[in-house]
Amino acid sequence: MDASKMIKVLPDEMGVSFNPSMFFVLFRSGDNSTAYVLNPGGAKVFSENLASRIKEYESTIGPIDTTGHNIEIVSPMQP
């Protein structure tokens, strides 16, 4: 897979919900929304992988400052 050829989207908002059999992860960018559905095992593996990458990022680059994080910021990548 060539990551340089992938479409990249910077979401303005995201949300997660679940029911007994699946997790729904929704990303919104402008007027476009994309939903991903994961089974509970897949959701947990994704969560653990993301947490591991965040830990690696912070040990290499430094702590991520989430103060003042504003989900109302419009993505500069929107068409």
C-alpha cells in the first residue's frame, strides 16, 4: 500500500458509539462523513494500537497538549 497515494482527510469532528455487537466510529469533515464499523475485538485492538502509537509519539516528540483543543476548527484540507 502506497501511503503517498491515499486520500487524506483532517476531520473536524469524530464520534464513537456502540451496541452489543459493534462499535461505530464516525468522522466528519465539512459536509462529508465517513463511518467505520468494528466488532468489539477489532475496536479494542484499534484502541490498543492507537494508545501504543501515542505513547511512542510522546516519548519521541514530547507530550501532546490537548488544552484548548477545539473541534470547531475547520479542516484546512476541505475542498
